Amino acid sequence: MCNSANRPAMVGARRSDEAKVAANERPPPRSRRGLADPVMKDAKPTSPDARVLRQQAERKLREQSPLAEQPSSEIDARALVHELQVHQIELEMQNEELRRAGARAQEALDKYTDLFDFAPLGYFQLTQDGAVREANLAGAALRESEARYRTLFNTIDAGFCIIEMIFDAQGKPVDYRILEVNAAFEKQTGLQDAQGKSMRELVPAHEAHWFEIYGKIALTGEAKHFVNEARQLNRWYDVYAYRVGAPESRQVAILFNDISKHKGAELEIQRRVEELRAANEELVRFNRVTVGRELRIIELKQQVNDLRAQLGQPPRYATDFDEQARPAQ
């Protein structure tokens, strides 16, 4: 027979053994932030944060449940409940801390998003192959504007190119390199595969006045609209040129139209006008000679009539201009 005084100890020991067997039969729970198994009373947290969290949870549990302060020398159901309650409070405290951290992170993200989206400059996030993965509002507007520019760039009938001026050691413009062309460039110039090449490479005898005009625009930044002939290309061009980029880049954008047909017609009109002017001058000279001759004939006729009058004879010729061709009867 067992002494009744030892019965609680035996019961507690049996419960302790059952708890140990149950703990060995199920897989150990995953610990979080260094927390100990809630079933093991003697397992204490090792990290400082976990110990502080444990102490706070113990204190909060004592405030919520006065029974938690009662001493117990046995690992019984009450101790297991105590551990679970402490662990629950720890989890609640961790969850609250995570919630606050999440709120702070969301606030920081909102600030970053505002700064990123509403920045006056365009920002882009690119992939390794250079594709745009993300852009802010200004960047999106830039991409939209660039898309419209590209569409216009490649669909207009006029030729367009961006060139980089080349100067010699004395600062004289002697050539330019074609950096970018649109689809109409080849049709407007007749030059094939021009992008990346210099004009002297494409047309060695290209007139120097083109380099001088574009060189001045690159240096001064003053845009210019003009009409000029490219004799080596056998074409006339209506050109609008302006500087692009930083002054030190010495780049010029050129929008141009081949007006050779129009210019040819204009030159033909000028030639015809000159021919008509010359013919008119010849006609005036002829009229002067003819009128002078007619006047001389009239004068001679008048002299004949005067002589006949002196002889008492009627006039031989009519002196009225309407009857010049009819002799007097």
C-alpha cells in the first residue's frame, strides 16, 4: 500500500512520464525567434530578445490570471497550461510587434512610392538585357512621348537625321557623322546604310558650305531654315536644322525635303520668264523701228502732197492714219 502523503507526488510523476512519452511521440514544434518548446518547462530562451519577451509574457500572464502565481513543484496539467498561455501571449506580442513593423514599412513604402512616382525626373528599373521593368509617372510620360516621337519619326515623308559635327585642329567644320536616320532618309538622299558613317565617306566631294552651315549651328545653337543645292547628290533641299543635346556634344538635328522637282519647275519658269523678257525687248525694239519707218513714210507723203499743192494739184496721199494705206484719188 502506498502512503497517501506520497500519492500526489506519484500522480505528478506519472503525469510527467505521460507528458514525456507524448512529447516523444509527436514531432517537435518549430521554434520562432529562439522560443523554447512550450511543453518543456525547464527549456529557457537563449537570445536576449526572447528572454525579454518571455519575461514580458510571464508578467502579462500574472496580471491576467492570479492562478499563474501559485507555486507548483510538479509538471502537471496546470504547468502545461501555463506554458501554453505564456507561449500564446508571446505570439500575440510578436504579432503586435510585426503589425507595428508592417505599418511602419507600409508608411515608408508610401513615402517612397510618392517620391518615386511624383519625382520630376524619369526613373526606370531595367532588366539585365536592358528592358524597362518599371517606371515612375515621369518615366512613363517620357516613354509615351518617345513612342509618339518614334511613330512620327518613322512615318513622316520628310527626311530626318541627327549628325555629330567633326572639326579639324583649327576648329573648322570639315565633316559630320550620321548618328541616326529615319525611314525616309534613304528615299530623300539616295544614300544607303548611312547610319554610323561620315558624310565624306559617303560623298567625298560633298560641298563645303553644308559643313559650314551645320558647324555654325552646332557651335552657336542658332537654328536655321534654308534652301540649298547638293550638287553631288543632284538634288535641292529645303532644310531646317537645330542643335540637340549639350553644346559640347556638337550634334545637330536636320529635317529636310527633296524639292528637286519643285526647284526644277521653278528654274524652268525663271528660264521661260527670261526668254519672254528678251522676246519682249526685241519686240519693243522692232516696234520702235517699225513705228519710225511708218512715221518717215507719212512724212514723205506729206512732203509730196505739199509739193502737189504748190503745183496746184490735189494731194496724192491721205495723211489721216486711218487712210494711210489708200492713195488719194
